[in-house]
Amino acid sequence: MVCGYTFHNCSSFNMSTSLLMSVRTDRTGSDAGKLIQNKIMGLYIMGGLCVFGIVGNCLSVLVLQRDKERREALFLLQCLAVIDGMYLLTALFRYPLKHLIDLPTYEYIQLGAFPLLKSFQTICIWTMVLVTIDRFIYVCHPLRAQVILTRRSKRLWAIAIIVAGFVYNLPRFFDSCISRFALSCTDIDIVGMIFRPQFQGKVYSIIYRQVLYVLLLYVAPQTIICYMNFSLIRAIRRSRKRHVECSQPQEARHDNNATVVLVIIVIAFIVCEAPEPVIHTITSVEYAYHIEILTIDSISLYTISDLLMLVNSSINFLIYIIFGRRFRGILKELFKSSITSATSMFSRNKTCTTKYTRHPYPNVHFVPAVDGVRV
């Protein structure tokens, strides 16, 4: 297929019977059960998860900013929450939108939404690596932390990851186009994204979309994260042994709690991100060698993988609430102050309304007249 719109007669176009039957099945709605299942997953589950994650990440940024004592130390976690929120916001145009608009419009939106989603995914992964490195240096090499983990260096690294994430995914913004063709004898109109001819070579397909994708987004970052996470777990165990032997100051206890929270976030990250490269590699091998390794439909596998990545970007807020004592305290103060402000504003508005309300008529005292008529 080529980019643009093409019209084919059945005599000049060779299409497999299975593909025709699958398209007819989707059009006639005989496979209504699967369509309903896909709608529940894409619109309600994934869409609801995106909305929950966006709200949770916004609250996380507000709470982390209100922690004045550790605001600078939590700067990278704020960046992670912002990037996760942007990933989830873009995911709204990828998953639930498919069930809300017509297919041609949806496919045209994906020309920008899909590469943007992959860009934020890349930035999320390497921001997680940066957060882990930051905590690793602070806990395992505290003497170097004051030199390496400066305010300026953290911001420079965060900016570098954002720029590198978009630069790496820049080809995705240009590699696809919309192909739309019709078959006169079957009344079938098929719309879909395809790769442009200049991006259909083996170099782009194998080197960029397969090898570099798996190495840069999964093998390298997860290797770094796993090594440093194990080091942080050992540091937590040593700290707890010292805590048993002698009492620790309050600042040290806060640092240990922050390290525990980060370790849990990293474990959730590894669990949610691990299936995607495995599924990606297996489906690529199946496509390249025309073999069947898994009996499960590849679309279902990618749906599960996409769902886990949405969970990864949404779950940090719950981890903060469950395991972060300081986070819970600041969140309670935030809600209390918001409720107090709303109540006081309502009271002031009510007072002002009562104060400036005027009677429509002046007060008149009526006295009985001699003839019984009131005046």
C-alpha cells in the first residue's frame, strides 16, 4: 500500500479471503462481543486510569512543592510526576479516543499522538533512571553528593533527557502516513497508518525500531536501575541494623523513608515495564520469520503491555500515600487548607450579600383612620 487514497477493482487487486472476512466481520458487527470488550478496555479502563493518573500526578507535584525542607531534594520526583502526567495526557488521544470518534479522524490524529507518546515514554524511563542515580549517590556516596548533585546539575540533566527523548523519537514523526483504499465490489473502505517508502528499509526497521528501541528503552535503563536498586536495598538493611543498635535522628529516619518509597517505585517500574520488550521482541521474530511462538493474539498482548505502562505512570501517587509518611501529612494539610479557604470564601460572600441587600420599599407605618381605611 502507498500513502494517500487509492481505488481498486476486485479484478486488479489481490486480497486474501481471511482479510476480507475480518473486515466484513468488523463492519457487520457479528463479533460484537470482542468489540464491546475492546471498548471496555480502551475507553473505560485505560481512559479512567489516565484520568486518575493525571489527577494523582498533579497532586503529587503540589505536595512535593509544599515540602519546603526537602523541596530541592525532591525536584527530580516533581519532574517525574510532570512527565508521567504528560504521558497519560497523550495516552488519552491514543486509547480512549479510538472509541469516541470515527476511524479516519483517529488515524490522522495518531500521526502526531503516537510519536509524542513514545517520546514521553522515553523521557519517563530515563527520568526514572536519573531519580535512581540521584538517590544512589545520596545514600551510597554521601560525600560526593554535595559536589555531584547540585541544583544546576539536576536541572541540566533533566533538560538533557527531555531534549534527547524528543531527538531520539524524531524519526517517528515523519516515518508514517495514512493509507486509504476502497474496493468497489466489496464496498470496503480501509484506513490505516503505514510506513513511508523511505522508512521501509531493513536499516530503519531492524536497527532503529528493533535493536536501538530494546537497548535504549529497556536493557540499558533497567540494568542501571536494577543494580542501583539492589545497592539501595542493602543500604536500607544496614540503616535498620544501626537503628536497632542506637536511635537515629529524625532527619535520618526521613531519608530512610524516602529511600524505601523510591525502592518501591523502582520495583513497580520494573514489573510494569518488563513485559513490553519481551512482547516486542517475540512479535518481531514472528513477523520476520513467519512463525508462531505465542498462541495469544499479539494485539491482546500489546493491550496488556500498554495497560501496564499506564499503571506505571499512575501508581506513584498511591505509593506516596501508602508508604510516604511525610507525603500523607502534607497532603492532609493541603486538603485542610483548601477546605478552610473555600469555607471562608463562602462565608465572606454570604456576609457581603447580606450587608449590601436593600429593601425594595421604604418602611411605612400604617395607622388606622377614622373611617376605618388604612393609610
